[in-house]
Amino acid sequence: MTYDIAGRQDFSAFLRPAADGRESLELLVKGARCAGCLSKIEREVGALPGVGGARLNLTTGKLTVTFEAGGSDPARVIEALESLGYPASLFDPAQAAAAYDREGRRLSLALGVAAFGAGNAMMFSVPLWAGIFGQELGPATRGLMHWMSAAVGAPCAIYAGLPFFESAWRSLKAGRANMDVPISIGVILTLAISFVEAVLGGRDTYFDAAVALLFLLLIGRWLDHRLRASARSAAADLLAIQAPGAVVLDPGGRERRVPLGDVAVGDMLLVRPGERIPVDATVEIGSSELDNALLTGETRPVAIAAGDACRAGALNLSGTLRLRASARSEDSAVAQIARLVEAGAQSKSLYVRLADKAAAIYVPTIHTAAALTFAGGWALGLGPREALLRAVALLIITCPCALGLAVPAVQITASARLFRKGVLVKSGAALERLAEVDHVVFDKTGVLTEGRPQPIDPPPAAVALAAPLARASAHPLARALAEAAGAGPIAVDVQETPGQGVEGVIDGRRARLGRAGFVGVKGAPASETELWFGFEGDTKIRFAFQDRLRADAAETIAALRKRGVGVEILSGDIPAAVAAAASAAGVETWRGGLDPAGKVEAVKALAAQGRKVLMVGDGLNDAAALAGAHAAMAPGTALDASQNAADLVFSGERLAAVVEAMDIAKVSRRRALENFGFAAFYNAAAIPAAVLGFVNPFVAAIAMSGSSLVVTLNALRMGGKGGRPWVS
């Protein structure tokens, strides 16, 4: 590492130049967990001199800082992050994944320790509450039970509380108080007052309450970690679609396989049939057909020849190609889509939870009230012990468990109900966004339609004649014909002509399967949804194909409109195919021929109009739009990248799952708001009870647990199997 003249580390070698003269730097930021952390980091870093913008991805921890031309000072950015309480280093995906795995292991271990401590501390505290065999315990036995509970509960509480203690300390160092601050203070004071009571021979200690509280809170923290882990893989799955390496041709024509990252602009590449295009390139020699379904959603192969451009991720179907690389792997179409997905994931993190907003008011209010209770009680002659008991009781009884469970309890219940209906909810926050949706955007292929071309009423005898050639071809229509025919013999002496068709010998007779002109049909217009078959000198047979709509597509569209929700189709398929599907489904607004960036821009335009957009898509070309929409769904048949970019995944053939999910999301929002209302009422009643000494820390712990139980039971009210369906 080099240093500048001021003695600071020099990160200039890691800056990425942009076409407009600006530069960007990617940093790994540790400790950022909530929307408040995100907004604070982006605001403070963005205000630094020379910084044009800052975007933090909470899921990956990656902070992308854009510098104005001539204003790059990465060291100042890192220093600013350090002063905010967020350690930062250069972003390394492997390092970021390792750090995330370490955090997961640490949370799992803390959860296990808390579970052990809660169970075993209660083994000693329950006899104190109930007595043994109905007998009151003597002072010596009671003291022994207190110290045994302390020996188990206190160390477990200290270790299990470390994630909360460290988070609270970072927050306080930065001059702010997050939700972990009252939790940490409550746990520490509970342990302190318990030790004081044990030393003085008091009646009650609360070691079990402290560690049990941490156990419940760690369950939520661990579940949140698992949700983030699933979200992290969306961009990684996109990049995994790229070929792991490429065949580079030397000037002498010698083949050399190199890692994908070593391909440079201008390299000559060799791509054989069945291989994916490694980087964006231009065809120099050869012709073939490309399957762009993963990139654009088009069901038809695209014929290419010398001079045509092709994009990374496309599948070469027939001919051998020599390509001239026009971009490096990190600048390819697939990498660009991955960056769009990541940008969309960042924007989702801007959704501020109601609990985080409430914490900004709750934390200073409760801390002030506890301090005044202690000081006022002591001043009024209660004594330091009784005053401290009342202050601790106040902190425990108002511990934000009910507030923290208000939304997660509803999300878990709603997720379970949707799971029974075949919908997997990947992010609890998605239900909040889904409840706000007023416009639904569907992809065509694989969403409104079944996503696979099928022959239209083919004569069985004709299918049997053409099947041997169809089985020898990788063309999607030929595969559909072969699937309709089932297993059987394959033609011999097969030759495939890129963009035209396949020919071979069947039972000693030469036959062709493909375009009309290739098979020998003159005057027939070319069509991308038909195949012709015929033996030499014999009658030619036409097979027509279509991608059928899902059975309930039209009913689902009608149900959405009945609910006042706008509906639109955005597809990468040819406009004629999109128009036919839109007409059959009853959708008036549609657009075809869109690339991934075009879909993202269309979704952004709708958002700019004030629409809350739900994107439903399944292809690689949908992944970025899924990530950028207000909420996102994907069918279970979608690519892994699209499923990971989506918030919800539905299985089966029923498109009605979309409206059922929206219905349940609206109910879950009502339950969450009811829980917030109860949490506010509970705290309004609990604060004076604790201040006036009506509850001690033990009763406070019971009341706090009871409030959590109430919000959980309220959440379960929506967990039944029934519910009013949108589509019959």
C-alpha cells in the first residue's frame, strides 16, 4: 500500500474511471444494519468535498462512492466512515462473503448460548417463584439458588448480548441511539440489580429474564441475517451465467483457453455450438443462431452472421463462430444487468420501517424517564436501592420487544399463510411494499404464458415422420416437436444450417426440417412460429407453434382491474407476439422488444408518476426490473437470478397467486398497524406503573413478555387457511 504526502494511504490505484471524467470507488462498510445507518452514511459521505454521490447496499455492505472530476480523495471518505463508527476497507467480494459468514456463525453461536443460559437459569429461578413441593425456601437455599442462577445466566447474557452491546456502542459514539441502546442498558442494569439483590440477600433476582430477553431478540436478528443471505446471491447468480472461461485464438490460429477476466477488448474468440458467448463481441467469421431467451425473453432464435453484434450470456445453437471481443467481462451485458440488480436492491433498503422511526423518539424518552425516576425517587427519600429498582423496572417493562415484534410477527404469520398457498416470501419487508402496489407489470414469456412453445394440433402421423430430425436439433421449436413425439430413433448423417434448419437421413430417405424455403416450399412467408418438414420430392408438412397463456391469466387480469390496479406488459419478445398475448389476456397497455435496461427505465418512469409497481418476471432480462420495482414476484420456473432478485416466488401454474399475495399483504399491513397501536398504548400505561413503584423488575419482565404475546396472538388472527380469494 502506498501513501500520499500527508501520510495517508493512497487508494488512487483502485479508482474506476467513467466516461464523463468522474471516478468511483467501492468500499466494504461494516456495522451498517438499518435504514438509519444507510441514510446517515450516504448523507455524510455525499456531503464531503469532491464527492458526487454515495450509495450503500445494506445486503452486501458495499458502498459505491462517485467522485467529481479531479476531486477524488478516497482516504478522506474512509476517515469519515471511521468517525461515524463504521470501519471501512476496499471492497473484495470474497472478503465481504467471508465477513458475512463470520457474522452468521457468531449470531448462531450467540443464539445457542442464550438458549442454553435461559433454560438452565430458569432451572434455578423457577423454584424461587413457586417453591419446592409448595414449601417456602429458606434464606440459605434462596441465596444458593440466586448464585447458581447468576453463575449460569450472567456469563451467557454477557456473551449473547455482545452483538447488541457493540451495536449500541457504535451508535452512541456516532452521537445517535438505535434500538440496541435501550436493550443493552436494560440487560446491563438487570444484571447489575440482580447481583446487588444476590449480595444483599434480596427476594428476587432477574438473571433468567435478562438472558431470555436476549434469546428472543437474537431469534429475530438471526432470521434477518438469513433473509439478507438469500438476497446477496441475486447478482452472483447473474454473473454465474457467464462462461467461466473463453477460447482465445492467437494470430497464428492456435487455441488458448483463458479465464474470463483475462479476455481483453480486441481478442479473437472461438465459440462452438452449445457454448455461451463469453463477452460482448462482434462476429468476424461464421454464422449461427443464438438463443437470447435468458437475456431478452425472446422465444425465437436469432440468426447472426459476420458483422453482427452478440451479447454475453447468449447460447450459440448451431454454427461455429469467430468473434472479436468488444468489452471486458465486467463491462458485458450480463455484468451490466447484475449492477442494475444491485442498484435496485439498494433502493429497496431505503424503505424505512416504522419501528426504526419510533426508536428515534422512544430511546431518548425512555432514557430520560428512567433517569428522572431514579433521581426523583432518591430525592423523595426512597433510597438508592428502591429508586434503582423502579428505574430498572421502567427500562424492562418498556423494553421495545412488542414494538420490535409488531411487524415481524405479522410477517411470519403472513408468510406461513402464503406458503400454504404456494407462495414463498423471501423478504418480510416485501409484504409492506406489496400492500402499497397500485400497478402490476407482467413479463409475457413464462409469466402470462407457459413459457414453452407447443405445436398446435399436429397430426400424430406427421409428428412421427418429423420426430427423428427434430430429436437431432437444438432449436426450441424442434425440441418442442420432439417432446410431443416422445422417445424414438434419431436421423443419421445430420447437418444443421444456421438460421435455416436441419437435414438428415430417415430410413434411407433424405429429409429436411426448418424454414419454408430451406425445405423447398416456395412463396410461403417466413415465420418464426412454424416449421416445415418434408422428404426429397415428397409433400411438405407445416407445423405451427404457440406459447399458450396460463389458464387463469385473463381471470387474474380482470381481478386486478376490479381492484383498481393498473396492468401492463413489458416484454423483450417481438411486438407481434406481445400484442397477441395482450389481446388474449385483456391487457390494453403493452410494449415489446425491450432490453433489460429498457424494462428498468419503464419501471422507473412509472415510479416517477407516483405508481407503486409490482414487477412479475422470470427471465434474466427481468432481473434488473425485478430488483428496481417497488415489489417483485417470480414464478418457480424462473431463473435462479430472477428468483433471487424477487421478493416472492410462486409455484404451480396459477397466476392467481399474484392477487392472493396482494390480498394477504393488505391484511398483514392492518395487523401490523394494530400491533403498533397496542405497543403505544402498552407503553403509555406501563411507564406510570413503573415510576410509581407498582411493578418490580420481575413483574416488569412478565408484563413485557405479555405485551409480546399479545402482538403475536394478534398476528395469528390472519393465519387461517381461508381468506377471500380474488380469483375464483
